[in-house]
Amino acid sequence: MEKNKAEQVIKILTEALPFIQKFSKKICVVKYGGAAMVEKDLKNGFARDIALMKQVGINVVVVHGGGPQIDKELKKFNIQRNFVDGIRVTDRNTIEVVANTLNDLVNKEIVSLINSNGGNSIGLAKNNNNLIRVKKLTSEKIDYGYVGEIIDIDSNYLYDLMNSNYIPVIAPLGFDENNDIYNINADSAASAIASNLAAEKLIFLTDQTGVLDQKGNLISSLNFNEIENLISSNVIKGGMLPKIKACLNSLKNNVKMAHIVDGRIQHSVLLEIFTNEGIGTLVKK
């Protein structure tokens, strides 16, 4: 190895060590979505990073979405995609496609990638009907169909898996009191799971550099008051809104720190956790 390269590696490891010590044995929930779930190199990089986090002692939980894959499958069945206020309206035909896509395609692929990169992950999807309990999401404007609002999570089961050296990979599916299956917004699911586990960190991977100000520059950290101002002045809007709200909810409920990072950058999760600068937006109390 060239001297310069060796020095670079030493510098990286030296900078990462305090963070590895700080977060060892702590819980980190990663919401996995966007380009990082679609592009081959990013998918492999993500799987390697998750395996590495577990290897250095972080208890990592992955919660994934699957929007593009679901849309592709719905097309095959000639079912129209229908979103209202960022929520997928999910009738009986749609929930079947959603559940099967998340279970058979998305969840299995993530588990397989993490395991082939040296991790020990386990998929939790439509066969785990006691993990996430929901009630039907109601709205005065519209019937969302089989869209659930989380009322309970079996945290003990997740603690047991993590203590047995597993990396839980969770699909955003829940069950009601009649054991009917429901689709859940993946950002809300990640926030609720992180809150129930009292996670140290909740990280959202997105297709943006993070939260941007009025001029389009990255805001590297935000507190509650600043977020309220950015929402009311319409700077935070669109797809960033549910992510920011999920961050706020988690911080009000036991989570220490929430991050929104650019999943299009290789190793973005590691850069956010193990470097002084980080790369996205840190949301804190």
C-alpha cells in the first residue's frame, strides 16, 4: 500500500474510533429507500455498511419501503396507483400486491444482500403478524382502505433478535385485531419502531442531500423551532415533510438523534455516523 493511502486509512480509522466506542451496543434504526434501493452499486454498498455496523457492535434495524417496486407490480395487474397527501390509497386488490411485493421481492432481496456481505439478517414481513399491530388510518377527506396506523410494536421480540446477533429487516406491514394485513407509510413505521426501541439514532436515506434552505443550500442541523418556521414558511414541503414529521415524532418519543442523509452517496450511513462532519441534516431536540 502506498504511504499516502496508508496514512489516509489510519486517519479514517482514528476519526471513526470514538464514534464506534460511543455507539457500540446502542440501537440505530435505518429507513432504507430511494435510489439506494434501486442502483446495484448503492444496494451492495448499503448491505456492506449495515453488516459492518453490526460487526463493530451497533444494534442496527433496517426498515424499508418499496414504492418503485410496488408501482411496477401494480402495472402488471392493471391496478392504478393512487396517492392522496403522500399516502397510497390501498384497496383490497392493491394490498395484496403491496404485501406480496414487499414480502417476496423487496424484503428477501435486502436480507440476501446483507447476508452475502457478511451480515446475519432476518426478514420480518407478512408472516410476522404479531410484530406490528395497527388500526385503520382514518381521515375525514378520504377512505385510504388498507392503510394502517401503528398502535403497538413487539419490542421484546426485536431486542431478542438483536441480542442473538441478528439484523432485523422490517417491511412496513401491520395487522389489525382481525389479523387483516395493512400497508403502513415506511417513514412512520421507522419512526414508531425507533421510538419503541428507544434508539440512539434514526437515519432516513433519501434522494436529496438533506433538508435545504430557501436558496437550496444544505442545512446541517435543525431543532424543533427552526423546523416549525421552515414548515410554516413552506420551505420544507412535498416528500421531505413526512420525513421531517417522522423525525419530530421520534425525538418526542425516546429517540436521541434523527438524521436525513443522501442515499445516492456511497457509504452515506457510515459517513453520517462515523465522521465529525457528517453529510446530511441532523435533527435534534
